[in-house]
Amino acid sequence: MESLFADEAFNRRPRVIAPGAVWLPGFLDEAAQTWIIRQYAKWQSGPVPAHATSIAGHPMSVRTIGLGWHWQPGRYDRHARDVNGQRVLSFPDWMTRLGRQVVSTAAEVVAEDPDSPVDSKSLWGLVPEEYCPDVALVNYYDARAKMGMHQDKDESDPAPVVSLSLGDTCVFRFGNTVTRNKPYEDIRLASGDAFVFGGPARFAYHGVTSIREATAPEYGRLDHLGGGRINITLRTTGRE
């Protein structure tokens, strides 16, 4: 495992992980990361606090804030009825612009990939002007938090998921659409990295196996939270 990470440290380049999935290391620069981390403090003080969502009666190890919509397994709602009943904060316009920038960059990577079909950009939903996310799930991972292998399938719109990482590095496991088991690939997502999956990879199983403590750059450190990682996923619910 350590040798894998050592090799990856010298090979952090944008690449297609699987048909429909694109990794963009270092997409967010220092200023962007610092600014978004400051926004998280504002979201924390909003009407719905960061909370551990329960699945089948068991609380998740991450703490979630929803922007635009509140997520519970199998449903979205404008109000956090399982937390305090309050309406969630609105989805910010700047996230749409940022999401489109990520999708546009991913499309450029796909266009340069010799193994991707010519029409991949449209088939994979990598058309920035058509990308209109309406929810952000903001997950905070402390040093012990994990995320089991799962599919993001509560959205009726199959637009790509855009993921942004801040803080400590995580081991992100990206798999296939059939089973939680192999084949999958473990990727080290560092602060500032973006990851996009749509088209044939939209319902791929994925998860976070571990957080690597004290790996954040100085400008990406979450000292006010005790360290850890923030992950923002942009999605399109397809709901009115």
C-alpha cells in the first residue's frame, strides 16, 4: 500500500479512471481551498447543523450538511425533518459555476485520452453548459471516519457527480456498477482534488476506506475542526 502511494505521489496527473470517471488532482488552488474552508464555517452555523445521518438505525461516521436539499436515504427534502425540521440553506450559485469548470476540465482530459470514444463527452454528461446541480452534500470526516461502498442513486437526474476534497488526504475506493467487491481502484484524493463520475460510471460503487492524518497542506488544514477532511459532492436531484 505504501509503495502504491509513493508511486502515485510522482504521478498525480489528470486521468480517466474508468469510462465516465475522471480524476483531476490539484484542481482547486490554494486561494480557492482557503475560501471554501471559510464557507464551511458559515454552513456550520446555518439552520441545520452538521449531523450524522442514520442508515438502518446506524449513524454514519461522517457529519453532513446539505445545501439546496436535505438528504436522507432514499429521499430529498427542503427541510431536515430528521434533525430539527428547519429548511436547509440554499444551493449557492458559485457552486454551479465551479461544477461547470470541473466538468469542462474533465471533458478536456477525456478529449486527450486515446482510449476514450470520440463521443465520450456527451455520453458521459461532460457538457458544462448543461450541468445544473441543485444540491451539495458536504461531509466532514474526522481521522476515524469511513464511508462504505455505496451507489449515489437517490437522484432521478443522471447528471454526473462532481466531488471536491479539502483537508487531509483520503483513500478513495472507486469500483464497478455491479458489486461492492473487485474490480475497484484505490486512489489517494488530496486537498484540492476533484473527481467526476457520470455516464457508464454514474452508479459505480465507491467509498472511503481511511483518512490519512496530518496530510493536509498548511492552507488546507482544518485545525478548527480538529483536522480531518471535507468532501463536497454536487448532484442534480431532478426534483422541483
